[in-house]
Amino acid sequence: SPALDVDAIREDFPILDRKVGGDVTVPGPDENDDTPLYYLDNAATSHTPKQVVEAMTEFYYQYNSNVHRGIHSLSQEASVAYEDAHDRAAEFVGADGREEIVFTKNTTEAFNLVAYTWGLTELEPGENVVTTQMEHHASLVTWQQLCEKQGAEIRYVEIDDDGRLDMDDLREKVDEDTAMVSTVHVSNTLGTINPVAEITDIAHEHGALSFIDGAQAVPTRPVDVGEIDADFYAFSGHKMLGPTGIGVLYGKEALLEELPPFLVGGAMIRRVEFEGSTWEDLPWKFEAGTPPIAEAVGLTAAIDYLEDVGMDAIERHESELAEYAYDRLSEFDDVEIYGPREERGGLVGFNLEGVHAHDLSSILDDHGVAVRAGDHCTQPLHDVLGVPASTRASFYLYNRKEEIDELIDAVDTARELFA
Ligand SMILES: Cc1ncc(COP(=O)(O)O)c(CNc2co[nH]c2=O)c1O
């Protein structure tokens, strides 16, 4: 597929024309903004194209209503949009159908949903959960808390000096007492892309389930949960051009069927009597109360946009930018880069010797370069790297190499400042 037409894509994102540098205590542009924005913080959250905003505005202007239960026209229109969004998400990640797609608030909630349903009912004392040193707190802390509650053991697969997963160590740690293997698809700190299909095979060989954290993968490359054969797979709308407030938990239908509900209340029940209650069919059993209706409309529009651009082309664009950033940062002998050069997602984490990531990122901000500095919710991984924090530049379909050149110039300025 042809290279991305980045200029055409940027037309759909008004925010990219923003100037910054003025008063940040007042949300939105102000008269003192004079520095062009170079947005390189997409692993934290992506921007929202006009098509997504317009779809959500259309919902609020034309067919806003509560779903599932109303008989009147607006409710039926809103219900169709909300339920169809599940079908759209299922197609996008290769799920069998809407029964396998639960809308959550975000990826974090998806992990908690599985921990509170599968974990509290299936994870036995003496069993173990195998995860890795590079996990995001959304999964790592969830498994840590669950294992503590259940009297189970949590095991962390090590990474090598290149920031790749030590697959021999993984094979060592998965055994007949392993109930769950949970790994990130693309690391939000290292950029490492894990062999999630192979990892899932190893889990299944030992009778364990596989849960893949796809928050940095679904937005940036083609993902087919059937090919991976994962039992659970999670991602967030706000990282893939969609709105905040909606995430997706994919789960194999047979598994979700067996699990008890997570949150209970309205919408997820079939029949309520004083003596007890029964539950709705999938996926509604896992969606209590009024759901993120406008956000589901936005998610559908985001998926339409991404498919229009093409996930293969986005994946290629991402790795081109990541390799370019890696090579340009490598020009400095006092910059340490984390993660592998090849085969990495669209982000580069690094440190400038002698300069704390927070200080560096505020200088970059003075130049309009928006990056993330800190632990990126991977504190144990930063302990393994031996640093308290890192600076991370992350790219998406609307970024250009010239923006990476701005990053490099700003890093160079910082070097002179702190020299
Ligand atoms: C790999 C990974 N897993 C889970 C999450 C949690 O997603 P959420 O529930 O939608 O917040 C993130 C978000 N990562 C980041 C959020 O901000 N900076 C980040 O790197 C992530 O990168």
C-alpha cells in the first residue's frame, strides 16, 4: 500500500495547527501562543480527527437517547448505533462478533474486569500468573493485587539488554500451575513488539489463559485476535483517534459466557426478583448502567478513519519514524536509548546524561515539542533500566520526520544549556 499522505491527513486535525507557549492555566489557545506545536506524545493519547468529532456532534444533535430499553425512535436509533459499534470493533480486531466485545472505560478497566470475574472465581491458591518486567501498571498492579488476594504467585519474565523479552525465561516460568500469561503486545516504554501468538501458544500448552495488552498495538498495526488466539485482548479508544471514556475488552465467547458479571445494576440483568437476579446475554452482561453511547459512535468513526488510511501503511509509517528518531538520537554520545532499534513500535524512550527527564521535557516544551517524561506507568521497568524516569517521543499517522528534527534540535539546545 502507498505511503501515507500526511499533509492530507493533517488537514483533518485542527489541533495540529495550534501554537503553544502562552498561558497554560486557561484551556485552549491564547494571544501569547507563538510556538508551533510538534505533538510527539501519541502513546499517551492520540488526537481526534474532525470526522470523529462530527460523528459525536451529530449523535448529540440528532439522535441522543438512552439505549437498549426505549421504544421511541431516538432510543432505537441510538441503540442501533451503540450495538453496531460492537460489531465494528469486532471486525476491526478479527473477533467473531459483538458477543466477544465488551465496552469498558479504558484498558485499565478491562484488566480489572477480568481480575474481578475470572480472577476471583478461577485463580486458586498456589497457582501463578506469569507476566513480564515491561508491563504497564494497568495490568501489572491488577495481577499483583489479585495474586495477593488469591494466595497465588506472580512471576515476571525478564528482558534482555536490548529490551526484548527473554523467551527462554518465559518458557522457564510458565508451568503446570500457571493459570494466566499476561503480556503487552507493544511496550509503551521500550517500543518492543512481543511475539504474542507464540506466547499464547506457550500459555495454552500449559493449560493457561493468555491476556494481551493491545493498548499500543491496535492503534498502530493490523491486529487479528483470532490469529493470536488470545483469550482476552484489551485496548483504548483514545489512543486510536477515538474519544476518551471508551475501551474494549475482547474475550472468547465461551469464556465470557462462563464468567460472573463485573459491575451489576441496570441494563445487564434479564430478570430481577427479590429472591435473586439473572443476567443479560453477552456482551450486555458486562455493561452495567448507561454506557458510553457517544463514545461508541466516536469509536466507530475512529475505526472507519483508520481503515480508510490503512493499518499496514500506518504500521510502516510508524516504524519509519521510530527508526529515524532512533538514528538521529544516536548521533548524541550522551543519549541513552531504551529498547531495540529494529522491530519496534512508533516510539523512542531515552535519557540525556545528567539531565532529568522532567527538565529535558520542559525545555522541549519551550520549543513546542510535546513528549512524555516520567515512568510511563512502568515503574518496575524503570527500576530494571536503572533510571527514575525517561523521556518518550511517540509518533502517529499525522507526524513527519521534520518534527523529529525539531525534537533533535531541542535536545541539542538542552545539552548546551545543561553542559
Ligand atoms: C501498554 C499500555 N497498557 C495500558 C495502558 C492504559 O491505558 P488506559 O487505561 O487507556 O489509560 C496504556 C496507556 N499508556 C499511557 C497513558 O499515558 N502514557 C502512557 O504511556 C499503555 O500504554
